[in-house]
Amino acid sequence: MAKHVWNFVYSPQSLVSRFYKSKYFQNTHILQAKASPGSSFIWQGIITARNEVLKGYRWILGDGNSINCTQDPWLIGKGDFKVDQTRAYADNNMVVSQLFLQGERKWDAHKVVSIFSNSDANLILSMRIPDLPSMDRLAWAHSTNGKYSVKMGYHLWHNHHVGFGSVVQSKGWTRLWKLDLPHKTKLFLWRFCRNNIPLKSRLSTKGVHIPVDCPMCTSEVEDLRHLFFQCPFALACWSYYGAAYAMSTEDSASGWLLFKLDTCSSEEILLIVTVLWGIWFFRNKKVWENKRVTADIAMSWSAKTISDWKEARDKHAAQVVSKLSVRISPTVKWKKPDYGVYKLNVDAAIKLGEISFSMGLVLRDHSGTLVAGKTICKLMVSSVFEAEATAILEGLQWLINMTVDKVIIESDSFLSVKALQNSQENLLEVGNILSACRSILDSRPEFSVSFVKRQANRVAHVAARIPCSLNCQNIFSTPPSLLLEPLLYDLSY
Ligand SMILES: [Zn+2]
């Protein structure tokens, strides 16, 4: 049923969509359509499903003409993507484009500040308005490609109506025990899916009287969603692999993992497990030994533990499954391109709570010599994924204007490179960036994009962190002092 609703939104020309539209919502949008007492059972079912779907969609800003600024979910940075209506002085029909400066694609800061609460106004002003005008579009907020899937809809529905106190039927359970991982890691995953990890908040409901604050940041209650997805430490761990998993306040973390176990490729699962396991291990280090490590160390440790285990257990099997473990083992280095080929390493740096993010692009030739580099600072985007994809796009746009033949672009964002390779449509903001990348790649077959481990992308990683102010672009052909060490390191054996 929910699938029907999305078909109405995205395939309004299909026979079924046209049939229902003419019958039930001729003059309005499916999202405003109503069920009347006499309507068919199927139609009533669709309306019920529609109400479920409504909980999972958000608007992606285009021209701002279709988004009601006080009623619709559109504001990035809010769990429900909505402005605080009780503190907004706007009339009920105001659309987002009315917040732009007349005839421009910029926010009318004065207007925004006078209408919304301070925190909402700040979020709005830090949202990027796409440079090219396009229609506003609806996307499903709970997937990395913005598309609705029946499975995910069911999973959300289940969260709302059943909760995860009961055990969900899912193929994820079977998959979990078949994973090629240490037994204690599997046990950890199993407890995670059962929402049975001994976190402080959980122990406190069992009558254990302890403070419930998160041991990593001490500023929030420690529950699954916070510790593994929202805590600054968790965010740093995920971004180490260029992965971003948005989780709204309505998601249950345990259900999310079970769902991933059911639906993801084994590579993506290995990535997820590596991050969760590393967070959990170092959370315990902090609680029991008061030891603190950076996300980089936690993630290298976790990847190494899993790959060492595989190696020790079965050398032959380790070779078979080494695709990802090679990629995440911490000893990998940057490689010079072949003669006549150039390599452009790109990376994005995001600091939490900042209104901007920066990118570093470093172009080298077959001898590993720096040809040119660039740092760019832009207004913040909706996710780490989008920031990393933007860095790839900046790289491609830069290369177009250069006289270089064959260039390999290397990024350590697994999601971005994968998305570019499988060329699936993405409805979120990042979709605009990905399609801009694709159109350049299609017209310039001598450019290619590939994934590298973060350790092999150190030069770009450091370049992206060279201080740079908003909207500035610096191009250099002699390396800035900060880059000397990583450039030399890449040339060493
Ligand atoms: Zn925390």
C-alpha cells in the first residue's frame, strides 16, 4: 500500500496512479487526499498507508515554491525536519521561496531571523540553496538514496506500532549468525538487535542506580541511538569511513541494524560492524579504565582486530573475504599512478556545529610530484555523504579546465564512490551532486573515480584541514608546510 503512495508521487503517469487520481483526488495532491466513508476498502488502505509514509518523507529544497515553510518537513538538522511552529511568525500559506531575496537564490537573512526562533533561523541560514533552479522534490528521509522501500517502510511501521520489545521476524537474524566474524562480535550484534546492550540508560530501568549520561561526551543520556549514532565520538567514527547514517528520533537503533543485516551487501555490513564494534570497545575502555582514544585510532583498531581474527582463523578464507579487510587495514599506502597518468586525491572535512565545511584536492603525477592543489570552503551540507560527493565534484570541475589527460580521482568516501559506480538515482540533496559528477564522467572517459582507504588519502585529508574561510578557494603549486610531511610519506617505502 505504501508503495502505491510513492508511485503516486513519482510515477503520476502510470495507469494505476491516473485511475486513482481521477477517482479520488482529482484536484489535489496525494499527500492532501482524504478517504470518505463510502470509498473502497483499497482506497482507505492507501490513505492509511499514506499517513505512515508521511512520517518518513521530507522535502528536498529546489526552487522553494512547493514547500510550506511552517507545515512541511524540510529543515535539515531537525529530527522531524520541521520548524518550531509555535515560535514562527509566518502565515500558514507561506512557502520557502518567500524567504529568498527578491529574484535571487539567497536567503533573506533579515526576514528569516524575524520569522523563526533563533535556532531554526540559524539552521535555515546554513542550508544551501541549490545553485541551479530545480523543482522541490519529496524524498524518503530514512534511506541513503532517498527512495522508499517496502522493507524499510515496514521496519518504521513496526517501530511505531509494535516496538522492539518483541522480536521481529527478519532474515537478518539468520544472516547475523552466518557472518564471518568473531563469535563475541556476533554476540554483541545479536544483543544490539535485541536492544540488550548493557548501557547505562538500560541498566537504570532495571533498578541499577547509576548516572545515565554518555561516558564519551557526558552531555546526553546514553542509549543505543545516542552512543552509536549521535554522540560526537560516534559521528567521528562513522565519518572515518565516509559513511553517514541519518537516524531520526523515530528510528530504533536495534531495528535499524537488523534491517541492515537483512538488506545490505556483506561489504557494507562489515563496515557497519567495524564501526559499532570499535565504538563499543572504546566506550568500555572509557568506562572501566578511563582511557580515551581518537576516532581514528578506534577505527583502525577495530578494522585490524577483525582482519587479524580472519587471518588467524583461516588463511585461505581470509583471502576470499579480504576485499574489504584489505581496504580497511591500517597499513595501506598511496600508490603513484602509471606513467602519463595523474592522480587527484580529494577529501572533505566537517566540523560538528560549524556552518561551513572544507575540501582539499591534491593533484600528483606518476612520480608522486605535486602538480597543483586546492582548498575550498563552502556552506555546510546535509550530510557527510554530500560533503564527500561535493569534494569529488569540485575535483572534476577543476580538472575540466586543465590540460591533463588521464586522471584517477581517489576519494575515501565509500558511499560516494559506490553511488557513482552503480549510477542509481538518489533523491536526497546529494543526488544533485552525484548527477553533476556523472555528467562530467560521461563526457570525459579519461577521468575515473575510485575508492581508497583513508590511510592512502592522507594528503587530501590534511589539505582539507588547512584553515580556509567561507567561500574562499586557494590554489597552490608549491606545497604548504602542513602538506610536506604527508607528501613525503606517500613517496617513502
Ligand atoms: Zn555521547
